[in-house]
Amino acid sequence: MLKIGHLIPATVIKALPDYSAYLMAILGTEHMALLDRTHAGLHLRVGDNTIASVYSIKDGRIHLSQKSAPFYRRLTELLVSPLLMEEKVKVVHAAAVEGAGFAKIAVVGLNGCNPIAECKPYIKPEAVRQYTNTKITLVRYSSDIEQYVRNAFYPGHTDDLKEVIYFKEMDQINVFVKPERLGLFLGKGGANVATVSKLVGKQVYVYPAG
Amino acid sequence: MSEVDVVETVEPTEAVEVVEANVQRRDTATTARIAARKMRDVENPASIVIDPRTREGHMMVKLMFLYDRAVSAIRMKAGLSITIDKVNESLLQANEFTQRLDALTGMFSEMSGINPYGTGTFQYETPEAKRLLAARPRSYVFIPQSEEGRKVALSIKRIFPLLIHIRTTSTDFARAGAAITSIIQSIVDFCNLSEQLLKTAKLDYEIPKGMGALVSAAAANI
């Protein structure tokens, strides 16, 4: 469907070096779309077939993206589609920040399945690299917000995470971690904490414990 | 003083150019009227929006409007001013042409590696997507009057995105050239068929503008 957030197959029709976007033909239709080079997950050439999500439709122009959260969510759904068909897992949320180089995807297990163990064989780096250079990190979803934040901070080790306090009135979460591991939890330029914040949908602050 | 002289010599030239450009372009009121009609027609669930984006495609669409009108008139006049045998013959020719377009779609699909039936031409044909295409200045909104017209319109919708794909991404232009030649030849044949059907239906026929160039191209390639 040609709706914002939906994943569509497209072919590169023009890739002029001095233009800021690729001209893409949406397969099977007469629609053309623009994929901004900054929104492209890979370096593309004319004739390359790829998939991208519809980022916006304005002034009659369709803009695609391979770096938006809906794209990562749909890509994960595409890769784990056998599990979705068997109703073993469900993709809940996705979050990505610009320049981070990774996206976090929250998955939940259905019928007692371990979502991470089930999804891992499908989210192989070589499978993901066909569509994007961004690394996809799976996060186990939990309805308990504090546990969800703990899970979302992967690759920060859970033992290094001392305390998670959720201030419901302020809709804010304070996370206390081992001082020597603070950088790992914050990520490069604060990318990790920003992605976690987007994923859980709350303000997250990281402080050194003690 | 010299600056003033330069302005005086340039201004009339620019004015002449502007006037000439206006003569060639449609006036704003006509463009607005066409756009309003397209947006009204696109609300019809039976409407088909076509944005061919190629010169051949535009020609094919113009011929398709004539063809659909002719087939519809032949069907309506069957048994009255046109004999049933003549109607049968005309519809047979129309079906043969539709089959030829289907074969062409198959050839293009094989060359481009894209399945025009499988990748969802109709999956994307939502009212919003139709409106988006209809809003483009060079698109057409077609409400078929006959089943034959509808079939040709759907074939055009499948063929021309594939033609663009082949033209832009082909690495073996000898094969692509054969495909392009065959589409041009089909358009010439479609023009002849439309003319014949319109004559049968006793309707006026006017060759679409630009057809001469395509006929010359077809002759040059053969």
C-alpha cells in the first residue's frame, strides 16, 4: 500500500552524483519516488532493486527512506516473517537516531516463546546488509517499563546497570550505572540513550551510580 | 547611457519570446479546467489513471481513447447500422490486439525481471494513490466505456513502467532495442486498428499529433 510507513519495492532509475536524491520507480506501478541520499541505507546504483518505506507524500511527491524507524520495523517484520506467520513473535516498536549506525527493535514473544532466541537466526548481518548498513539490535519488550529500559540498554551489560527509577508524574526515567561503564550506556554522542528514549517513548537520563 | 541602450534593445526580444511561449502553452484556465475534471473523474471507482511518462505511452493513451470510443459505438450499433458479422470481426481484431499487448507485457517482464502482475499494480491502486497520479499534469484519467478499452488501459499501465525500467537500466541495448522497436510497431498497428474501428463505427478520425514521427521511427527501425 502506498501509505506512510509502508514498505515498498523500488528500482533506482537515476542516480546522478550531483543530485541529492535517487529517483526510484516503485515496482509494478507508474509512481516515481525520491530517496534522499542521506536517507539511503546503502550506496545505490542505477538498476539496483531495493526496498524502502514511504517517508512522506507531499506536493504530489513520494519520499522514501531507508533510515526511518518504520523502515527498520518493516524490515525486521520482513526478515522474521516466518515467525510472524506462526504467531511466535510480534514486532512492537522500533527506534533509530541519525548517525547512530544501529536501530533498536522491540520484539515480544507470543505463546511463551523467547523472542530474541527465535528471531536471531533470521536477523543475520548478511541478510540485513542487503538492504542497509545499519545494525539491527533486538530488544525484548516488557510491559514493566523499568524492565523494558533494562532490556533496551543492550549492549550495556545488565550487571552494570545499578538502578532504574521511573517517575510517573514527570514521565521520566533515571538510570544509574557503574561510573566506569557510563560511556557504554550513553553511546557515541549519546546515541544509545537517545535510541532507548525513543524506543520506550519516555525521557531517559543516565547517571553514574554512587 | 549605454546601459539604457542595452535595456531598450533587450526588452522587446524578451517580450516576443514570452508571447510565443504563451501561444504554445495551454492557457491557465484550460489547464485548471482539465485538472478539475481529472480530479472529479478519479473519484469514479471505474476510472483508471495512467501516467505513461514516455512519448510512446502518451501516443498509446491518446489512441486508446479513440479505440474505446470506437468499440463502444460498434457494440451499441450492433444489428442496427452495423451488421453482426462486422461487429464480430471488429471485436475479434480488438481481442487479437489485446492478446498482442499481453504477449508484449510478458516479453518486457522477462527482460526486466519484474512481474507486473505480482508486484502489485492493483495493490497500490488505492483512491489516494489514484489521486496522487491524477494530480500530475501529464497523467490521464480514463473511464472505460467498453471491456476492450479497459483491457488495453490496464495493459498500458503494465507495459510502460517496464519500458522505463528497461530503458534506464538495460545493459544489453540490442535486446532493449528490439523491445522498443516492437512497442513502436504496436503503436502504429494500434493506430491503424483504431482508424479502422472508427470507420466501422462511422465516427470521425483525426490522427493524434506526433503520430507521424512515430511512424517514421518505426520505418527507420525496421
